[in-house]
Amino acid sequence: MPKLAGLLGLFCAIQLSAVENLDLKTFDEGILDYLPPAAPEVQKEVYELWCERLKQTYSSIRREGRPNIGDYWNLARGFQTLGADTHLVRLAFLRASQSDPEGWAEYMEMLPHTFDRWIPAEWAEWEHSRPNEVVAEEVLEEEGGTNPGLRTLLRRMDEDDKRYRKEPDFLENPPAIEAQRILDRQNMARLDSLIAGGEYIGRSRVGPELEHVAWAVIQHSTLQDMERYLPVVARAVARDELHETPLRMLIDRWLLHKEGTQVFGSQEGVPLAPKNRREELRALYNLE
């Protein structure tokens, strides 16, 4: 046992030495599989939770081929929480701000003052150069067809909406659920800026293959956001900008959160609302 402990200690020392020598060019590949040693001030449950999250993040990076903004967030926040070398927090922060300045600004807007005390110099420099507003890119509809810029943005939102949900064990994976919630809030901030005029981004603007994206963001939002956007989605269906099935699913999800029931049966294991309530909502939204 002492020999085994000595070998483990040597391995950890070698691994620590390797990550301490990483720079911005070598960080993405060199950091893979690194788990900081347990710091005395970090509780066991917290350490185990974040180690599991880091493992999931490394698996995701390998599967996708490179880190995305959510991966950098997990790395920076994980290293910070686990008391890792500040150098690693700094590298993850800088790589995120370099690879996707607007996306990183959205994270910082939702979770301000996360890193300002840990890496004050980098934080101050980033604050000085950050985008002025955290809004979606300007995407005015072009004459005579769909807008390529808007389609690109919606594809990215669609990817973020599925980022962790596509994992087979998503509902049994608390770190993945929390990471997905961050992306959901980011997507809702984008959607709010895109639908500032109250009109759904549907078939005529982005084509039938992307008409569902705005609905998916709303479907995975809070009760308050679902209530805000239900009339928008209903108008989109009435104007043939969106198929009516997503509206049925949104009504069911909204009613589940509000009353614990549903109308159309799209939510597994949830009881139907009383008949008069079902008829009321069908009539309100003109659904058979």
C-alpha cells in the first residue's frame, strides 16, 4: 500500500507539473482529464460533484472535437471551486473570451463577479474590451427570402438547446442539468432580443427546418417565460409560421408547471386536466 500511494503521488505530481506549463495554445488539449487534487478547504461532496462535472466536460470535448463556450465555463468554474492553480482559471477564462466573445459576455452577464477576485487583471482587461450589450446579432430580414445571418444564429441556439439534453443519462446527471440551465438562460436572452417586436421567428424567415428553434427555447424556459411567449407561439401557428404540434406541447408543459396537469397528453406521467379546463384551453387557442 505505501508503494502504491507513492506511485499515485508521483503520478499526480507529474500531471500537476504538466498542466502548470500549459499556455493558451496548448490548453485545449493539454488540460484533458486533469482533476485537481483535493484541497483541505473543499468539502468532499463538492469535490466529487465537480470532478464528475469535469469528467463529463472532457468526454464532451473529445466527442465534439473541441471545447465550446459551455465547456470553458465548466473548466474555469470547476478549477476555481476546487481551489486549483489560478493559472488554470486564467487560461480557461482567456480561451473562452477569445473563442466566443459574445457568448462569454452572456455568461458573465448572467453570473457577474464570478472571476473578478480570482483573476483581477484579466477580468479588468476583459471588462474594458467586452461587447457593449449582450444582445443577439443584428438580423434584419432580407427582401425576398430567409435571412442567412438569422439562420446561423438559430442553428447555434438549437445546438445549445440540445447540448446536454442529448446525453442518454441527462435526467440522472445533476452537473449536466445545471450546465444545460446556464445554456437555456443564455438562449432565452438571445430570444428576448430577437423577438423584441413580438413576432415569432418562423417558417418565412428561417425556413421549415429551423422554425422549431424559438419554440424549443421557450419550451425549456421558466413558467414566467412560457406565459410571456404563449401568445406569440399561438399567433405563429395561426399565421402558418409554425406547426400546431409545438403549441400543444407548450400548453401542456406550461400547464404542468402551473397546475400539475396537461391537456393534450404530451408530458409522460402527467394527469390530464379536468374536462372543462381542457375544453377551455382548446377553445382559447383554437385547437381541436
